[in-house]
Amino acid sequence: MVVRRRFFDLIDANYYDECYVYRVIPGFICQWGVPASPADWQKWGANKIKDDPVKVPNAPGTLSFATSGPDARGSQLFINYGQNMDLDRQGFSPFAAVTSGMDVALRFGEAQGKVDQNEAKEKGNAYFSQFSELSVIKSVKRRA
């Protein structure tokens, strides 16, 4: 799977370390993937990959890459909070599932103001730091 390979590459590059969960829609999803450094966004987030076919549903606890259109997956991820079958029809292809800690994911903080993704991509965590209520992913590592 192309998206799974991308996910592992991003983890190995420490891309998600100190990454803010900036979009939380209760009952639907939580989303992250704009890195601390704008240079990392240019290297990974702006470098799009092809879509994988949808083989499993966007069920609660599954992870999918966000997209801006066909074959435009970069680095942003979301966890499905609900049974999001509409996302299946839109081509969002889950590639992993939360196996523990979903209770934590369900408590991610919401931004009181609207997060401007373009400004976040330009400034990284210098932008996100103004949103004190957002949750931060401290570090992501692969198990051996």
C-alpha cells in the first residue's frame, strides 16, 4: 500500500513529533499532520502520493490520510470517531486502526477559533502555539 509506506516514512522522519491535532469534529473525526517545521511541510506534506483503493470502511478508530482531491494525499491524517461511510464513497482509504488509547483520542481539544491551514503550513508550530486548547502529539515511533 502506498499510503502505509508513506505513513512509515513520515514516522521515521519524526514528522509527527510535536504535531498539533488541529481539527476535532465530535462524532466525526480528529485531524493532524501539519508539522512543527514549515520545511518539513514542503518536503512531505506538499509532496503528494497516489490514492489506495478503499478496502475497509471508515469505521470508528480507523486512520485515513486526508486529501485535497484525487491522488493528493500528503501527510495529514485523521482518526474516524464515527461510522463514516460517506468517506468510503469519497475514496478515503483507511490503512490502520487505533488498537489502544482511543479514549485519549476522543478527548483531543478543539480550537476555539478556526485554524487557518495555509498559515499553519507557512509557520508551523509558531502558528499553532496561539491555540492553547489544542492537543499535541509529543512523539511517534514504530515498534521494532
